[in-house]
Amino acid sequence: MTTHLDRNRDIVRSFVAAWNDRDFDRFDDLMAEGAVLAVSGGTFPCDPAGTRAIAVEWTAAFPDWRFDLRALVAEGDLVVAHMPYRGTFTHPLMGLAPTGQAAEVDEMVIFRIRDGRIAEAWEVYDEAGMWRQLGVAPAGV
């Protein structure tokens, strides 16, 4: 018997697969209208269009970008994902010139699932470590 926790974990698995498969149209079914992403730099829209824009920008800069979904923990309407990523910085990003260097970055994301879609997400990752591995020093890091 599939529980709501199983369904919520499956939504996050599908989100990670959409990134890894470059199937960004899948965000139309996964992301809620008005969804937001909170990271250390602020809060950003992560509705279908916002998530697609983020994914397109980052996978253009890191064509070999890949998440490694290592763990999912679900409780209530939350799913916590340990999902480190790796990629090689080969195209400009945020005004920074590519270095050709690769990075492996640890990341944890807490997703809130509402009505079968991701409504909120809180992301924590080693941003400073990522930029160091890539050989760049953006302002504020």
C-alpha cells in the first residue's frame, strides 16, 4: 500500500530525475504555482517557470551536472533529501567566466509537498567550497 509519505518521496525522486535527465518540462507537474526556494542569498521563485530557469542556467554552465540522491527522509508534508551534486564549470554563470574546473558539492534540501507538488524548498550547500573548487571568487563569498 502506497502512503502519502511514499508519494512525497516519489515527487522528490522525480524532481532529481528531471534535473539529471534534463527533462525540465516535468517541472510543470512537480512544482506548485507560487512555490519558493530559500537559500542563504534570499528567496527565489521556484514555480514551474522559476525552477526551469534555474535548471537551464546551471546545467548550461555545468553541462555534466548530476545530482546523487543519497537519502530521503519524509515526515508529514516534508521530505529531506541529501543530494550532493557534481559538474564541470564550462560556460559563464552569474557573470563569472568558466574555469573548466570540476566541483563536488554536498547539498541538503528540505521540500514541502502540498497537494502533490513541491510548494517550498530550503537549500543548504557548501557554496564557498564550490567556488573554491571551481577556482573563482565571486563577490560576497
